[in-house]
Amino acid sequence: MPIVAARASYFEAGLEILADRGFGGLKLAELCSRLGVTTGSFYHYFSGWNAYTRELLGYWRQDRTVRLIEVIRAQPDPRRRIQAIIDVALALPHGAEAAIRAWSSVDAEVLDVQREVDQERFDVIFEAAFDIVGDARQAQTYASWAVYVFVGYEQATLPREAKMFEWISTTMLNDLEAGRFANVPLL
């Protein structure tokens, strides 16, 4: 009797493939092999590969951004919100995130989703920073810096050192609280 995988397991396996092999390695045969299923099982859930990849991106955005932001926003203390953001950033599947960003450079639909995710992540950081300093320009500068550092952390070919990323993030937060963003020049 053939194995039937749960729908969500296709998405999790897809993210694992992205992390391991990049977007070029995301193929139907690899996906089915990892899950130990036939292509018939795949077509039970998805009308085709394009439908799957579109839903995979939606799953990634919902599960790795929207859902987490909802939890973060429930925290009333802005410093704790930023700490939660740092904790989430450390726990994300960075290989998959980097592969999706690379994929977005060659696929306009993926780029649209990546832009949404970047904006949603920027917005939650901006909100918490604004709640700390009460100044939109400082909050914008801090949120931009945080997103730039995070994207660099994911994209760099250097080994990812979680302790280093955590130290950088904490230092940035301390700088925000100390008012070191007050005199950032407008460009």
C-alpha cells in the first residue's frame, strides 16, 4: 500500500530541500523521494508543480513570518518584542530563507512574496523600535539596520554563528535604547 504524506509535510520537505540544495534542487522527484511517496500522492494534494511552489511560498510566509509576528505583537513590552524577534531570527531555517531569496532573483512571483516578507519583518521591528524611542526616523533606521544585518547573516558564506548574531542584535538594541540613532543623517 502506498504511503500518503500529510499536506504540510510536503511544505516542510520543500523547505528542507531548499535549505539543503537551493532552489535549483527543488524538484518533484526529490520531494517525493524525501517523503517516501509516489507522484500520485503529490497530485492528490496539488494540481501541478506551479500550484505546489506557489502554496509552498504561501506556507513559508504564513508559518515563518505572519504567524510569528502575531505572537510577537501580543507582547506589550517593546524590548521583549525585539528580543522575541531576535529569538525567532536565530531559529529560522536560514538555508531555506537564503534559497528563497536567491530564487526571488529569477522569479517575479517569488520576489513579490519575498518583498511582502521583508516588509512585514521590517514593520514589526519598526513598531517595537518606535515604541522604545518615540521617533519615526530613529525607528526606521534601526529597523532597516536590523533587516540588513539579518539578510546578510542569511546570505553570507561565512559560517553562521548564532552567538555572534545574538551579540550583534543585543548591541543594536542597546544602541537604540541609548539614543544612538538620534543623529543619523538623512540621505
